[in-house]
Amino acid sequence: MRKTSLALALLTAAVLSACGGNGPSAGNQTPKIQFSNQVTFGDSLSDVGTYAVGSIAALGGGQYTINGNNTTINPELTGKNYTTLIAAQLGLKAPCAAQTGLVGTDTTGSTDPAVPKFDFNEPVVNHQECFNYAQGGARVTNPIGPGNRALDPNAVIAVGQMTVPVVTQIQNHLSKSGGKFSGTELVIVMAGGNDVLELLGEFSAGATKDAGTALATSLVQQLAPGTANPATGAAAIQAAIVANQKNAADVIIKAAITAAVMNGNTAAAANAATIGATAGAAAQTAAAKYQAAHSGELVTAMGTAGDELAVQVKTQIVGKGANYVVVNNLPDVSISPSAKAQSADTQKLIAAMVAEFNKRLLAGLGNDPKVLYVDLAAISRDQSVNPTPYGLTNTTTPACDLSTAKNPLGTSLICNKNNLIAGDVSHYMFADSVHPTPFEYALIARYVLEQMAAVKGWL
């Protein structure tokens, strides 16, 4: 792939060049297949505005990228998702979200000055004229994905993403279309990223819980015997730990030692460094044991998700009449800024999860002539280590300023020209820690279109 500007006009030229000669004369560049519509299922990578309502819209957001048409700043800052670029290339109506709304909190009426005033509770509306069902936070079959309020029902501020899973998205379309596909539409499917994120979140929570238990046990065992009354001292130390359980380990250790001193362990303060080191080591060992025992479960779960997505494509999309189905595999999440901030072992685990999902997805799809499997994982990996030929100038740093002052949600969902980092970010790969910039979306669109032409001959 040569370095090139991927403004829409040049994207079109590149694809038409790949498709040349498919008409009655060498100059006829009309696509072989005249698609009637574009139908999309997936997650935030394909979402064109499910949550572009309420405070999300007011904050200048709605898609998971650098939002808004900022081409006056730089031609690449189109604010467009790859599905929009593909539709434009094919002469189809611009995709719109099949469902919009938010089911989170509305704090605009709060009298507490410390509570930010956001309206994340907006009516859920189904749009009969729209066929992009992708939603930020959506998983393959599990209805509870990242951003769903059910994950933290007591949160004061909750965005409340609906996270309708792909399996339900497909059924929603079939209900709208009379139980079948027409056979003339282009269907695009991409999912799995939120399964990775949610599984990792649960994995981290489990390791943290075991580490916390080991830390507390070690502190009580070290400190209680030196108190005036070990039973009473143990209870006081445990109470101090519980009262600070949401704080960092050093805060918990300090609180436990303070409780021990107050209960007669006069040597605890002098031995604080040794006590803390011993407790910290116990916590690290417990976390490592948890990770070793459960990491394989995450890989297995991702394989299952790959199987499930393949079944949906085969039985509920192709099996219901679709003839032209693009299935993008899961990009390599292990190269994202979010993953790079984790330990080397966690990065390897993420890579294994992605590989297993994609392997099982490909195996489940088989060699169906109606399905185009697009290997975005390989492309994303190559971009991360070999960015220059793709026109990328940065593959490690988010283009959006994710600080609370600039971006109260810490996500590209509300990223726009007003909260970018300094400098030219037009050719960055990532908008936030996981989502693409408009330029990267254009690269995805170009690659999908090239594969449609070269592999299937649909263009």
C-alpha cells in the first residue's frame, strides 16, 4: 500500500483504478455489483451516531473518532467513519444510526456543585429509514458491554450506552425487513473489540480482588500480634483497611500501621518499610497467581465469541438471503495505546485473545463465496511497525486530549477540534486509546474496498 492522501476523491480514484476494466470497455469503471443499500452490524468502530444525543451532542461528539468536519484545518479531518466512506464510494445513501438514545443519568438538575451537569438520559428511538445498527460498547452476544449502566448501577454519572449486541442487532434488522435480506444490499460486520475490553476488565477486577485480600491478610498477620490485645488489634487493623479499600496500596498500608500503633504496636511505625514491602509482595504474588490461573479462560471466551459471530453470519445473514457480506476481523487491539499501557504479559494475552477470536471466526465462516473475510488484524499490526507507507505519522499517541479538563469522559466519543492535543494530528492512527482517527478510518475503507474488488470482484 503506497503512501497517499486519502481524502475521499483520492480514495475513489484508488479504488476505481483497482476495479478498472470491468465494464464493456477499459474506461468503464462502473462497479460490477449495483448495491441497493448498506447494512452494518457491530460496535463503536462502525457506529455512526447511536449516542449523538443529549450532552454527547452538546459536547460536540457522537462518533468514536475526531468528530466534526474539520477539513478547513486539514483535508484528512473529515469526521467520517469508514462505513460512510464506503457508502459514498458505492453511490449509496450515507449511513445513519438505526437506533439512538442514552439510558444513563441526568444530573442537570443536581444542586450539588461538585456533580457535573450532564444529560445522559435520552429517549431510545428506532429509525426505520436507517440501517447502521452498530453501537458503541456492543459485544457479539452478551448485552452488557463497556459503558452499559448495569456495570455500575450506582454511579452518579453514567453515560448509559445501550450496547445492543450484534446477535440482537441482526434480529432487529430482520424484524424491520420482513425476516430476510433482499440479496442486493452490502452487509458489513465487525465486532469482538468490546468482548476483549470487558473480559479484560473482569480479569483485572479478579486479580485486584485477590491482591487486596492478600495485602490485608499480610498486614493483619504482621501487625496484630504486636498490639496490646491481638484480637481487638486485628479488628481495628481490618476496619482501617476496609475504610480505605478504594485507595492505593500505600494508603491502605499506612492506615493499617496507624491502627496498629493506636492499639499498642509501638514498633509498627519504625518497621513500616519492611511491613509494607512484605504486604506488597504478597499482593503481587496473589495477582500473578490469579492471572496465571485465569488468562487461558479469556482466550477460550474469545474463541467462543468468534464461533458465535460466524454462526450469526452464516445462519442469520447469509442464511436469510444476503449475497454480499463483508466480515472485518478484529483489529489487533494489542497495538493500541490502551494495551501498550499494560504489562508485557497483558499485551501478550490481548494478542492471544485477538488471534483466537479471528482464527475461530475465519474457520466458522469457511469459504462461502458470499462472504468476504477482511484481515484488518494483519493490516493494523503492519501499520503499527511500518507506518510511513500508509501515510501515518503517529501510531502510539492519542490525537485527542483525554484529560478531564478537556474531555470529561476521556473518550473520542466527545473528541472534536476543541480538545485535540497540540500539533498536527491529521495522520495519527488513534483518536483515543483504542478508536481510529478519520485518517485511519479512511485507510480501513480503502482496504475493504480493495479487497471487495481484488478478492471477490464485486467492484
